[in-house]
Amino acid sequence: MNSIKLESKTTFIGIKRLKVRCIVGLLPFERVVPQTLILNIQLCINSALIQNERKKDLLINSPNYFLLSEVVSKFIICEQFRTLETLIHDTAKLILQEYPQLQKVQIDARKPDAIPQAEASYLIEEFSRN
């Protein structure tokens, strides 16, 4: 069998369906009653930064998923955002500030209880460093 050398340029790391009970929304009842927010967070990191980690099975430059989910959850709960647009923007800014090794972040925020006739209302946005 021929030996194949692989080269990875970009690595995507993510958290899928992170559930956060929080105050989020513009409507009067949304400002009082916490609701479930579901987040999908995709992080983009230069593969060169984690190439040696992969060989040694270490976690140095890669974000710690558990810690990231805790930081994001606490931030969203404390801020009590009115719009998903601001929530996503400010959360992406927080992530990029906390993890300088990341190139960009994509956040998909869903409110499953916002519209009774729909599965969810949602917003997806991607941010890069300047």
C-alpha cells in the first residue's frame, strides 16, 4: 500500500447543541421567564498550531471544550441579551478574545420555544479577526 502524506490547513473544532437556560428576547414575558437557547459553536484554528499536539496526543493550543462551554454559558446567562444578533456578536468577541489562537468562530443560536408553530427561530453568523 502506498504511503499517503496528509496536509491539513484548517481545523474546525466545535460544540454541538449546547443548552443554556437564560433570559433572551424582546417580548415582555421573555424578559422575565428563562428559556432554552441552543448553541452550535464552530471554531477555526490554523492546523499548524496543533500539528505537534496531534502527534503527541496533547491539548496545548486547542481550546478546552468544557471550559469554553462553561465560559459561554455563564456569559450569556449574566448578560440577558435582548436579541440573538447581539448575543452572537458579543459571544464571538468573547471567544476570540479568550482564545487568540483561533482564526474565526461561527455561532448558530436557536430559540426552540420562540414560535409555537416552528421548530425554532435561529441566527447563524461567522466572525473573523481583523
